[in-house]
Amino acid sequence: MAKTRPRVARRVQTLRPSGIRRFFELVERMPEAISLGIGEPDFITPWRVREAGIYSLERGHTHYTPNRGIGPLLQEIAQYLDRRFGVSYDPDTELVVTVGGSEAIDVALRTVLEPNDGVLIPQPCFVSYVPCAVLAGGRALQVSTSVEHDFQVQVDDLAEAYDEGTRALLISYPSNPTGAVMPRAGMEALVEFAADRDMLIISDEIYAELTYDGAHCSAAATPVGRQRTILVGGFSKAWAMTGWRLGFAAGPADIIEAMVKVHSYAVMCSPTTAQEAAIEALRGCDEEIDQMRREYNQRRRVMLNRLNEMGLSCFEPKGAFYAFPSVSATGLTSEQFAERLLEEEKVAVVPGTAFGPSGEGFVRCSYATSMPLIEEAMLRMAGFVSRVGG
Ligand SMILES: Cc1ncc(COP(=O)(O)O)c(C=O)c1O
């Protein structure tokens, strides 16, 4: 009889399930818990965007679109990137509309990596980066960041992890989970580091609109950066459109054309309804985004103050919608802290280790939840910390 072979590829077997998922399963069994674990806006998509989606369906626009995306949306994205990021792209050759920022990251990695190419990935970071790099046949070279450097990756640390087979640097500012941003000087240093080694930069800037202290600086915003950066953006966060599954990638034409090929074989095109609705998101929602940003900012300040008051020292997050306090004063590991806080106080936070080994000693608290729930969660958390000894 023929020997049976493993039915699941080894590289998939070796992937660890996301630490966030495991935690959500615990939370689901506890519906009365307050969740600070979520990574999506509590706001509903602005009405005018939903209306545009409904209108698209009413008109019977239920077919495939061109692989790259519909022309008017590509035009709007190009104008938006020019206006908000200070970078201009040709909508016909330098943009592709993807199924969320998630697909843009996956396709970018699959497009540029040769087998065994290294990808420098500063961590703690969004949970999909390392698995996507591995699934694309690459080697994830994880580079730790620390609170001492405001969770901004240091060029010396990148240089230490770099080897001859390294092809790309995958960065994300503002950061999930830390809320760190990268000011212009730091970004220019990263771009120079990549350029000196002829590396590409995949820059996930999905939280760019949610920056609270100073302007967002794109990795593509300098001529050197632009020619080697795949800029990833999306509608999930600032426009509260997670369920619509829409994002985009922008970059030099040779890379984007190749990404369109991979994208077309993987998903054909992004959802038609979402694409038509997103035109309205870019044309008419500046005010709604401002309002959501103001609200997040208020919650950010409240959460930051409360965490520091209760003895969990917290680096000031300058973007996204997460605080990343240190829990080391409690003597508990990240996992122990999160599990006990959930069991004893019914408050869910995510252990920092879900985002990489250097997340140990921290937990991620999302402020994409209402102010009264944040206040209550902070009260319960303060009680817990004083009990375990903060
Ligand atoms: C840093 C970062 N990038 C990308 C994504 C994926 O977003 P989406 O695929 O919904 O656009 C997320 C979602 O949490 C994220 O935090």
C-alpha cells in the first residue's frame, strides 16, 4: 500500500494559530466581558458610503470589475494619495485595488520574494506579516523594537538582522499593536537603509489617517522611497469599513503590474459594491473621518491617563487605536495578565506576545470602543492591578 503523506503542507503545519484568535475564543464564551481586544472601529461605516453601496446594488452592478479595480476609484485613490500623502501615482499603472490591506500585503510578498528571500519585520507587529512572508516562501527576519525607542525600529537593529539574501523591509506606522508612529527623519533613515542594500519596502500605512500628534509621513514620500516602496492602504480603519474588504497598493509600475497578475489569479477583482461605495468614501467623508479621529483621540487620552494612574506605565500611542501598557510591574507575564484579567474582572485585552516575542511584558488595549465601556474597563483593571500588586 502506498505510504500516506501529510495532507497539509509543512509550511502551513508550522504556522502557529494567531494569538488573537485564541483569545477571542475565550472572550466569546464570556458575553458579559468588556472587550478591549478588538482591532476594528466600533463606528458604523458613514451613511453616505453605505448609501452608495445600496445604490450600486440597486443599479444591478453585481458583476466582476476589471482586475485592477474600477477606473473612477483608481482616480480617486490617486488624488487622495497626492492630497494626503504627498505622493503622486498613475492610476492606470501604479495602483491596484485589493481585498483589504490584507490582500495587498499577501500579494506584495508573493510578487517580490524569491524562495528563501529574507524579509525584515520589526515586531511587535500585525499578526499576518510573518505568516504571509512564510507562505510566500520567504524567511521572516524578526527585529525587536522597544519602548525605550518608542517602538520605532532602529537602523542598527535592522543591520544586525540583515543578510545577503534579504529582499524586503516590511514596516507599519502608525503601528498595530503599539500605536507608534515614525517621524520624517526616522523614515528617511529607513529608506536610506533599504536603498543602500537595494531592498524593497512594503509599507503598511493603513492607520495613516488615525495620527494624533503631527502629520503622517509615508515611506513613499521621498523620491528614493517612492521608487522602492509598495505602499499599502485601506478603507477598514479610518472609514470604518472592515466588512467591505477593500484596500489598495501603490508603487512603481513594474511591481504593481506584476501584483495585478497575482491578484487576478487569486481573487479576480475586489468586491464591486465595495469599490463603488469607496468612491464616495474618498470624495465626501473628510468630516466624518475628522469626527471619528477626534473621538478616538479623546478616548486615547482617557485610557492613557487611567493606565498610568493605575501603575501600568504606558508609552504614549500617537496613532492607530491601541494603547500598549507594560504589565511587568504586576509580576505577571502578558498571557497570565490577560487571562486573569478576563477571568477575574471580565475585561479582555490581548497579550503582547500575540504580536511577536518582544511584546512580552505588554498587553494591547484597543480604544475602538465607547467611552463608558473604556471607563468601566479601566476601573475594573485598576482593581485587578491593585489586587495583584501593581
Ligand atoms: C496594521 C494592519 N494592517 C492591515 C490590516 C488589515 O486590514 P484590512 O485587511 O481590513 O484592510 C490590519 C487589521 O487589523 C492592521 O492592523
